[in-house]
Amino acid sequence: MPMLPEAEARKAVVEAMHRLYRDRLMTMLGGNISVRLAEDRVLITPSGRHKGKVQPEELLVVDMTGRVQQGQGRPSVETAMHLAIYRAYPQVHAVVHTHAPLGIALGLSGQPLPALTAESAVLLDTQVVPYAPSGDPDLIAQVVEALHSSPAVLLQNHGVLTIGPDLDHALYYTYLLEDTVRIWLAARLLGENIQPLPPDMVRHIRAQGLV
């Protein structure tokens, strides 16, 4: 999939950050986004900036070692994780890390995400990675491994991370996960007899590329 020109990428990342902040999936200082600009260059949000006010010129360009190539200040504290994902998955062009409340709650519960709708079947194998400080090599390795089975991973006691071939897809998976947990919680309030999609139907949906 072609990569966005840098000016367009900056605009798209900032619009996504502001939207996620308005929707309370990012906190003032919590969360980050990156997009791949080239094989060896990544555009990423800065550390320590208000997520609802960050501007295009504040984003930084880093190489695949994390060295800043363009911009002022420090890149996100999760830069090493973003870069590890890009190295492991050449088809991934965007990474979104949020502090989505319902996603965090699901990670804390220890319960698997059920396939409640055809759309959510793509997230059925989403894994929970135990808490570790940002930048921890074992945490990064576990996140990279977990993304083999789902475009999302739950960071226990921390947040949600999603990937995609472009920023729109990564955002889609972020909102899909949060909405699926919301549906599941509402169904639990309405009764205990919740009917997720049967496993054979989930396999059919995924095999046919319907999600």
C-alpha cells in the first residue's frame, strides 16, 4: 500500500490524535500514533505534548533506530515498540496506541474478547500482554508476537495498541475493539444468555475475508 506524503501524513496523524482525545480514548499525555513514511523513516507523535492540542509541525521523523531526523523535542516513549512492529511487519504502515477505558477494563478482567458481531470476528484472538514499563524489551517482544494473531493487543494496566496497512485501518480496529466491549457489557447487563457467533461461523467469516 502506498505511503502518504509527509505533509498529508502529518495532517492525518494530528486529526486522528484530536479525534481520539475528544472521544476520550487518549488522555492529555497518554497515547501515541505513528505512520511509516518510507522503509527507513517513521513519523511519530512527540512525548509530553497535550494530545488534544498537538500540531502537525510538532511531530517528529525518526529512523529505524529511533534517532530523530526531523523535529524538535523527544519522540514518544513508545517509539521502540512502534519501530519493532514496523521491522517485524512490512505490511504495517500505522500504529495507534490509546488509553481506551473499556479496552483497559477488558485487559484487567482476564476475559477473552467474544466474537459478538461479524465485524468483531477479526479481533477474536486479541491477546493480553502483562504490564511492564514502556520500552521494556520483553514487553516489546510480546507485543510483536501477539500481533501475529490479531491487529490489536491489550496492554494490561496500560492501554490498547492496534496496527493497520494505513492509519484508517488502525483507527478502525481501535474503535471496533472499544465498541465490541461496550456491546458485550450492555449484553451482560441485559442478561446472562449471551450468544456469540459460533466458532464455525467465525472461521467462515475470516476465511472469506468478510472482515
